[in-house]
Amino acid sequence: MLENKNRIVSSIKELKKLGKLLIPYNYPKTKSEEYEDDLLIFKSRKFIIDGYSVIAHYQRCDYEHCLLDVLQLYGDYSTFLPINVNCKLARMFLGDNELSLIETYKHMKRIYCWTVYMDRDESVILCPTENDGKQTIRSHNGFSYKYISSEMTFFI
């Protein structure tokens, strides 16, 4: 069990390092989808969490005023993932503070999109749209996060 957790932590560190290197190829630095398919292998990993095979895509986006870490999760063999699996991986990648979750569907699977905003020193900051009334606070086992309805978001 500990060996699996150590592999997961190591893989997350690798993805986060690569995420920093790939910033110039991510939105909004690059508005083109030209590199997206080619770079997908560097942004993705498969994890086994609580018996579920989970695909994780991680990337960091550099907006001029802040950084945005984005983690997309979906089941490799299942159409949805339990909230405990979602929260466990989101917290391992993005920490415990100021996380937001948006859910959508693609190819008959529920996609869980977790985000966190940071300043230039990589300290977590409040979501810039926090006061627009389009989110609710949810919690799971003492972990609180902001839930944003997919109707409030435009997905490409």
C-alpha cells in the first residue's frame, strides 16, 4: 500500500515538473490546439486509487496576473468516479485550499475538472470569479471545495 502511494506521489511530482516546462504550449500562451495531441502523453498518467483506474491530465496555465493549475480526472473503465477517489487525487495534486470543481461529460464519461489559482510565488489565492455567485461550497470528509455548475462554464 505504501509502495503504491510512493509511486503516485513520485508520478505527481513528475507531472508537476513537466507542467511547468509545458507552460509556453498551454492556453493562454498558445491559443492554438496545434500541440495538444502531441503533448498529451506528457500531461497524463494512470493511477489506481481505491480500486479505481483513474486517468489524470495535469497542466499549468500562465495568465499574466496569476497561475492556474488544472487537473482533469476520469475513470479509465468506469463512467464516473466516487467523490472520495476524486477528492483524494485532487488534494494530492493541488492541495487543500481554494480548490474548485467543475463536472462535464465527454465520450459518455464524466470528467472532473479541478482547479486552483496561485500567485507568481505559487501561493494559493482566491478564485478571481469567487464573488460572482456562480459557485457553491461543498465538502467531503472535512475537505471543502467550490463547486461550479457546468451550465456556468463554456467547454471547448
